[in-house]
Amino acid sequence: MLDWRKYLAGIFTQILANPVIGRELRVRVRLGRGYLLQAAYLAFMILIVALAYEWVIGDENNLRNPFQMQNALKGFYYTVLGTLIALIVLIAPALTANAITLERERRTMDLLLATPLTARHLLAGKLLASFAFIVLLLALTLPVNAVSVLLGGVSFGDLLRAYVIVACGGLVLCSIALFTSVYARNSTIAVLWSYLRVGAFLLLSLVLFGLQETVAGFGGRMGGGAGAVNLHFPVAMLNPFSALIAADTQVDLIRWQVPSWIFGVVLCLLFTRLVMTSAARKVGLYDKDVMPSLRRQLLLLLPGYVLVTAIPVLRAVPIARMGVGGVDAAMAALLTLLCVAPFLTLAAWIAPFGKDEDKECPDDGAFRLSKMLTAAPSGALPFLLMLWLLMLGAFLLALYWTGTLAAFDITLWEISFTTILYLTGMWIFFWGVGRFSAWLLKGMSLVGARALALGIIATIITLPLIVHLLFFVEVWESPAMKIWIFTPFYEVFTNLDNPSNPLTLFVWGCVLLVLGILLGMLTEKRNKG
């Protein structure tokens, strides 16, 4: 913050004075396959427009009824735009999936790292060159999609906003594929894992669209402009398919209504920077350590994620009159899980220690506050604790700003405190599992320890469900479900009239907390011994 002018100058040099961008663009222009891809892409879009137009005009009912005709024109626009997004989703990961692996296979990576270029310049150049190609593809189809404007299916402003959202979504997908390329061993594995990760990312974000319709049905349309509809899950803007519904929506943040496309641009840029910082840690062999920057970004972005997730939902469905099996209780449980799920995954990811190829990450203890922003294992717990406190503070601010906190009664306060204790015990338990997994592998592999930790946690979460579905499907209170880690959380938000439910959460939270601390202390003691 003190050297802010140098920081801003660094951003401009990564874009304007980056030789990697010019080199990548020249390579794409010189190769004939780039032109063939553009020709095939444009021909396919023209074919889809022709077929969709024939479908609209060929129906005589549409020509007789103006209302049906307008709906048909909107369907024409959504068909053409949806096809465009699908093509961008297929093309974007392929542009950067082998960007770094090819450099390694051609044995030019060491030469690049020996130049004055930093890892950030290299990654930014690769990413922006691919993004420029996506912008070119979008520009090629702008006249094709303009047919929707001429027919009256959409306004030109909505079309441009949709294009901005698609472009930003393509940037996010390119960054995910580039991150995969950095950590992959060869191009084949990089392409495969890029599409798998992009597919999982799209599926998880598409779930938010279904929740959007659910919340909209409960909360209804809210004010903020003529025809303006609130986007209750703004994080869905990371998905390029959000352009189909988010071009004319807004994000409700406290007293301000921000157009969704503007919010989406900022969100995509922040997410892309986080992903690129994570990738730079692997590439930058001769560059400075980017771990402090990565953890500072998480300290800002995750509490911000809690705010932008909680505020729109709380404004639409105030969680203040929770009843047994009611909508408010279901939304409270859903909102809690959405806010906490990324943090739980992070707790298991950063806790392990061990060797990571040519880098070592030995165990130096369980808790050292001075190591909070470093990659040292002893800094994981203080970092998680600080991040957890910031996320809880952000959630309380969301409750206060939406007026929900003032409506809390004694029952809701009991449920809130016991839920916080329960979730605290859960993430400390996941942290302990991560350290225990690294200890089982004797610190030989950081990647293996993370995989083992996530596998153990996945088994703990899914095994009781599988046993229940196989042997006790007709009875809910089976032995398998009694030991399921989410059972007390589920029972609290489905049977709020039972005064013993908060006590159950309290007991589970204490047990998980003690287990997590014991696993961490046991690991530290064994390592010292």
C-alpha cells in the first residue's frame, strides 16, 4: 500500500509492455488453423441463426399472434446466444490448456525464466493473448447476433451487456485452464484436466441458477428500476451462461442496486487474479514468493463472498421468522452452507505438509502467528482462524445491514451460537485430518497428503449416506445417519421447536473441536519424537 505507484505501474507493464502478448498473438495469426477455426465457428453460428429464423417464421401461429411472435423472437435470441456461449465454453479452455506444458515440452521454459520476465508477466501474457482471441471470436459473431436486434427480440444494449458477460466468463475459463497447465506434467493431461475442472466449475455455478429461481419464487420481484430483477446469487456471474438471464438484472447490495454486468466484470477480474496468483507460485522459480499476496487476497475475497452471498438472499427472504419446515429455515441452512463450503475445503487443503517436487514444506509446528501469510504448515491454523473471524464478521454485518439481526429472539441466538461452534469444530477437525494425512505419509508428498485428506473427508461425509441408502432407506433415524457429520445441522433446521437441537449442535461442535486439536497435537508430538 505504501508503494502504490510501483504497484500500478506493474499492472500496466503486465499489459502494455508485455512481450509475451505480442509473441503469442503473432503465433496465432501465422498459423492457418486459427483462420480455419474462425471460419468453422462463424459458419456454424450462421447455420444456427438460419435454422432458428426458419423455426420462428415457419410457425403460422407466431405470425398471427403478436404476443406469441414476441416470445418466439426472444426464444430466437436465447437460442443464438446460448449456442455462442456453448462454443466459447468449448474453445476457451483449449486456448490455454497447453500454454505452459508446451513450453516445458519444447524445453524453452528455462530460457523464459532466465529472462527479466517475471512469472506474472509470463502468465498474464499467455492469458491476455488467449482472451484477445476470444474477443475476436465474439466480434465476428456480433453481426450475426444483431439479427435478434433487427427482429425485435432484444435491445442492442442488452446484447452488448450479454457480450461483456460472455467475454468475462471466457476469461475465467481461460484462467482455470492456464492454472491447470501450470501444474500438469504434459499437454494431454493438461487438456483433459482443464475440461474436467471447467465442467465441474460450470456445473457447480449452474446450481446457483436453480437456486435463483427458487429464491425469486419466494421473494418475488423487487424494486430498483423498471423491469429490474434482483440476482440473488451474484457469484453465478462467473459462469458465462449467466448472460442468458443476467444482462438486465441487478445485484442488491444494502442500499445500492448495481447492474449485474458491472458486478460480473469486477468479480471475474478478482477471481482471475486469484487464480493467476496461485499459478504464479508454481511458475516463479526465480521470482519472489507470491504466497503472502495469495493469502491476503483470500482474507479480502472470502469475507466479501460472504457479504455478496448473504445480503441479496436476506433481502429477498428475511431469515427472522424461522418455523418448522418453513421456507425461512431452509434458506437459512442453504445460506450457511453456501458461505461455509469454500472455507471447509480450504481448511483441508492448506493444512498438510510435505515435499512438493523440488520444493520442501517441512512441518514446523501447529501454530505460529508470524507464519500466517507464508506457506509454512505452522501458519495454516492462525490464517484459518483469522479468515474465519473475518467471515463471521461479514455475516454479522450482512444480518445487521438487512435488518435481520434486530428480529432475532432468544431461540435464534441459541441456534446461531451453537451453529458457529459446530462449524468451528468442523473446520478444525478438517485441519487436523489434513495434518494427520501428511503425518501418515511421513511428509513425503504434499500432493499425496492433500489427496488423502480430501479422500478421508469425502469418505466421512458420504459413507454414512451410502450405508443408509443401501440398508436403512425406509427409516431416517438409522445408526448410519446418527453418526453422519451433518445430521445435527439438518435436524436443527428441520425441527426448530425441539429445544434439545441446539444442545446437539453444541455437543457435536465440542467433539469435533477436541478431535481436531488432538489430531494436530498428536501429529506435532510424533514429529518431534
